[in-house]
Amino acid sequence: MTVHPAPDPKPITVLIADDHAAIRLGMRMVVDTSTDMAVVGEAGDGATAVSMARALRPDVVLMDLRMPVMDGVEATRQICSEGTAKVLVLTTFDHDSYLFGALRAGADGFLLKSAEPEAITEALRRVHLGDQVIAPEVTARIVAAALAEGAGPAPASSEPAGLEQLTNREREVFECLGDGLTNYSIGRQLGISEATVKTHVSRVLAKLGLQSRVQAALLRGR
């Protein structure tokens, strides 16, 4: 009897969107170092990124924010609203407004372009699994941008609108999202499986009208 090896698991498919060819090449080299990932396309502007995401349905889009034709914020909004892929933003902090705009557009994570290759590949895995990934430096800039736009903390006596729709368990998951916990950590803390956590997260986002865990974390932090 001939025993055939089990097929390799489906790789995480990645679309790289950046207007600089050298950066796209660098990101492709980073992704190609991991056997569990594969680059399925490259886009030099936001409009192309949106059309390629629709056609290729990648798992994650590595998205630059400043691009011609259509910037990364609008491209992120379209991709996230259509559910064609998750979006991991790569930023160099050129404009705080771009950061905050991408957050509101539904980005699943923010990472610095200067991040180590291992950090980028790990972020891709976590975003693919449904976790949020925010570099500490990015978090500080997002908060600063929110305050600059007048989105400061709400009064202590108030709570975000829509929470009354959540069940007790969903409220617990919402609190955990605000603490930046991964699905695995939430499951350990609440004594439930990761699959159940994912279900609760999806329901929380739907009931609150949010597109990503990052948005939930920011709402929880108000």
C-alpha cells in the first residue's frame, strides 16, 4: 500500500498594495520567506488594489495609505465594506489623518513599514485568524488623531450606543476586545473555544455596526 503525504494546508494569500516598486519587492520577499503564505498580486495604487481584491479574493491586503488614483483609506473602506479581504495597513506616519481614516474605514491592523520581517509575517497570520494587530507607536498616534478631531473620551457616566443590544457574554467579549486580547486569550479568560469567540466577535461587530476589532477596541476605550 502506498502512503501519500498529507497535502500542505492552504497558504495565507496576500495582496501587496504600495505605489513604490521597491517596497512591494521588499514586502514580497518578506512574505515569501514563510512557507504558509503566498503573494497573489501587487497593486501600485488604491483603485487597482480594490479591483484586484475583488478578482483574487486574497486573505489579507498589505495596504499602504498614500497612493495615487485612490488612496489607501478609500481602498480600505471599499475592500472592508465588500468583505473581499482583511486589511493590514503599513504606515510611515506621514499623516495622522490617514491613520484615523483607515481605522474608521475598517482596517484590521496597523504596522510600521520599519517592522522586522518576523513581525510582519506574524501580523499577517494574526489578522488572517481574526485578531487585531496595532503597533504601540501606531496606537499613540491614533489616539492623538482622535483627540485632534474632537473625538475625545466620553463622559464617565455614558456608554457607547448599541451596547444594550449585546448579551452578557457578548459584553464580556467586547470588554476583552478593548483590552486588545487575541481570540485565544479571550477563550482562555472566558472558558470558551476559539470558534465560539469568533462567533461572538462577529455578532458584537454586527450589532454595533462596526467593521473590525480595531474599531471595537477604540469604542471600548472611550
